[in-house]
Amino acid sequence: MKGFFRLITGAILVSSILVGSVGASTLEDVKEKGYIRCGVSTGLPGFAMPDDKGDWTGLDADTCRAVAAAVLGDADKVRYTPLTAESRFEALQSGKIDVLASNATWTLDRDTSMGLHFAGVNYYDGQGFMVKKKLGVRSALELNGAKVCVQQGTTSEMNLRDYFMMHRMECRAVTSKTPKASVDAYEQGQCDVLTSDQAQLYALRSKLKNPEDSKVLPEVISKEPLGPYVREGDDNWFDIVRWSLFVMINAEEMGITSLNVDNVKQTARDPLVRRLLGLEDGAGKGLGLDKDWSYRIIKLVGNYGESFDRNLGIHSSLKIKRGLNAPWKDGGILYAPPVR
């Protein structure tokens, strides 16, 4: 009986640690601090990377900026914490950050047993392989016996093992703690192959001294839905983060941008558009926010397409095509529930 009591007490203690002091007060905590603490990667072009001025930019950074715009009225009221793949979830669990936006894949284990909630997909990806062209490799099926650079604490480690086992091949994993360390090891010849999510591969390829000497192989070996995480125990904060992302996706679908949102707001007659911009009784009350929360996201951060284009797409150095991350009306699978 005493052992049972200790077990229950321990479970309660673990639960308390995971939820921390959050309870149902993350929104109030953020308002009191005056900024959002956003956990990001240690630096990945297109997703989260400090520019020459030290300002963080990227798709993940914009996810946190959207929440700041909604909650605090200023998209720049974000403090970024660079985290390795191994430390990022602990930082969220322990309350060191309010949102985690660091190319983290949505998985069963992470969503059900870590005291965390996945708030929504901001990028659909899949794992691939990058090799030096001089090796003459045309397919991942030709990589038997290769040394493969992979980042520790990621789904890529598990996927790498599973892929080689399934195809009865062998490899030697060369692990690193950060994306930069992985690409450095690849460039120094410590491995023959670099594996990661495909978008990351194109981003890391851009950091090589001679990017054109490497290529990404055609195989995509996994599903990697990426997006922000929050702690369990605060449904209101979960809803705010989730719907901040959904506003950006819906705005693109409706053709509302940071440049035309003021004109649309003045002339809108479509009920869906009016609800999205807070002109009708909308979701602001249910989130504990004012009626202009969604308007501020679009005005200060832009819609999803604007964020994608400047960070990953045609207006970036990466030039990644929309692919699966195009709106569902344009042949992609990007889709958000309606604001009503």
C-alpha cells in the first residue's frame, strides 16, 4: 500500500513538473512579461535563423511572431531561445519557454506521453538524403555501407535505422547535436551522406562552401508534419497558438495579405472574411483576446504564403517550391478550419 501511495505521489509530481506553473495562466503570464518566449532551432535557414542584425527570421520564427501579434499587439515582442533537438522538449516541459517552434515532427509519442500538445502543421516535409555529386550515387538504395551524418534527438535517427534495416543495408551513423555540426561533419568528409528533412537539406546545402557539388537524392523516406508545440494543461493557450497559425493559412486562401488587409477590412461583405477580420462576433472572445487579434496577425506578419515566399520560396535564397505546402485549392494539402 505504501508503494502504491509513493507511485501515485510520484505521478502527481511528474504531472506538476510537466504542467509547471502554467495551469490556465500562460496568457496572463505572457501579458505580464510583455513578451513570448519562443524555443527555436540553433539556426536553420528558412525556419529560424538570426540575420545580420541579430533579428530572428524564418517560418518558425513567424509562427511565434503571429502569436505575439495576436496576444500583445506587436509581432516583435518575442524572445528566442535556440535549442538543440535533445533539449528542446525539456525546455518546454519545464516552463523555460512558452512555445516550441523548432522543426519538430508531430508523432504519437510526443503528442501523448510527454505532457505536450502539437498545435498544428506549419510545414509538411519528409526525410531525404544529400550526397556529394562526385560519388556518382543516384538513389538512396545505393548507400549500403555508407557513413551517414544525422542529428541526435530527431526522428531522422529512427527513420535512418528503419530505412536501412527494411532494405537490408548497413550504415554507420555519425551523430551531431546541431544542424551546423552535421553539415560541418559532412563538409569535412566525416560522412558520405547527410540525412534530414528535405527542406532542411536544401537549407543546409545553401550553407556549404560549394553547394553545387552536392545534390539531394529523389527518395523521401518518411512523413514529417512539422509545427509548434505547447504544454498540456492550458487549453486556452493551445487554442491561441493553433488558431494564430490557422488565421495565416485562411488568410492566404481568401487572398488577404499584409498589403491589402486594411482595404479588405473596410470593404468586406463576405461573412467568412468579416469573421476572419473580427468584423463580426468571432472567436476573439473565446480565446480571451480582442476583436482585432486576427487582423494584427495578417497586418504585422502576413498570410502563410507571404511567410513561405520570403523565408523558403521565391523571395528567399532557398527557392523551395510550395509542393504539399500549397493551399488545398492549388493542389497542396495546406488546409485550416474556418473561423466561425
